[in-house]
Amino acid sequence: MNARHFALQVVALVVVAGGLVHAQTHEAVAGSSVQLGDKVVVIPAPAGFEEASTQFKEVKDRFIATEAPINDFLLAHFPIDDCQALRNRKPIDLSRYTKVAVLKEFREKPFSDADMTATLTAFRTNGGALLDPDGPTMKRLLENASRNLSSLEGKQIDLGFNATENLGEFDVRPEVFSVMLLFTSRMDSGGTQSITQMLSSLSFLKVRERLVYVMVYRKISSPAALKTELKPSMVEVKQFTTKWVNEILAANKKER
């Protein structure tokens, strides 16, 4: 599979994390290292966040269940207050979180500048089709996520997108490509349907000759609040994403 082909299969999938409760816990760490073939990539936690999937089994299980089959889920970061609530056995309703993933096929393969250029060209050309809620790529991803989440929760859960929108690129550099997305997702669980609007940045990050997908999620409080919350939320997510991406790049330069 060449870079042009696999880029067409990458979609940032919204994970519905509401209702998480206490699970097996481990001590929080300031940063994480992931082994990608013969390269070790360092992912520092964003300011005010903790890596959650290594602390809470239920969190890790949910992210793995809803990850695209062609990807490997690596890390997820929750706000410190939400992690503390989970440690105190209290439910949370996430409004902000992150996810880091990598394409399975290229987890151990070098990723060149030419691969990066080809990937971005393919995404720019075919992003609309990828994000189409009624398109075959999105349908397959959602069907797989629904099936896995239903098995995990022991009840029928159906995930879907009512709408998706590409709000444009905001950080384009030789090692970084970041785009802003807006999703309106729905979840049917036990006869109850919930609708969530989520702003998300998707960053293609070339680090230590590997391609890593870095995603930042920010929930809109309600559909009625979209008009007033969208612009300030976009500014918040852009600043958060750019700062964190810079920290990831800097951490890996130190490791060389």
C-alpha cells in the first residue's frame, strides 16, 4: 500500500466517552514513549492533561473498540480533573480529550518527506469523500465501531454521523499538517439516542521517520450553542493543538 492509498482511509473517529466510571487504575505519568519499529517516539502529555488509557482499562478498551481497523490506538489524554474523578469512582462526561494513533501497516516503516507530500495531496483531494457520513469509508468505520462497542458494553449500540464538515487547514509545515473538523454524531443505546457536536483537530505528524495521527477533541455544549461557541472553540483547539504538536516535535529532537 503506498502513501496515496492509505491516506484515503484515515478518518478521525469521534469516541463517545460519556458515562465512563472507575476502572483499574495505575499511577499517572508526565509523558509516554511508544515503540514504532526501531524508533521510539515520545509523546508528552499536554498541559493540564494526563494519559488516561494506561491508568484506566475501561478507557483503553473503549478507544480500541472504536478505532479504525487499519490503525493502532496508542494514547489518550483526559483533563487532570476528569482523571481524578475516575480515581474517585465518579462518572465523567468528557468535553475535551485527545487521541494518538498510527497506521498499522506503516508502524514500523520509515515515512519520508515524499510520503508526507503524497499523503497530504491525497487527503486534500479526497477528504470530502472520506468524511461523507453516507460514504462507504465512513459507513464501514461506524459499523465496525458499533459492533465492537456493543460487544464491549454487552448491549446494542449504534454510532453514526448526521453531518461532518472540514473547517480548513491551520498548521502546514514540512513535518505537520493540521486540519479542523466538525462532527455531529449520534449514539443509540438501549433505545435512547444522544446527539453530540464535536470540534476536532486532526494532525498528520512526521516524527522520527514515522507518521503519527494526533487528534484533539472539544465538545460543543449543545446544538443551540454552536453559533456562539464555534469560533472561540476553534481558536482554543488551534492554539492547544499547535502548542502540543510543537512540544511533541521538541521532545523527539531531544531524544536524538
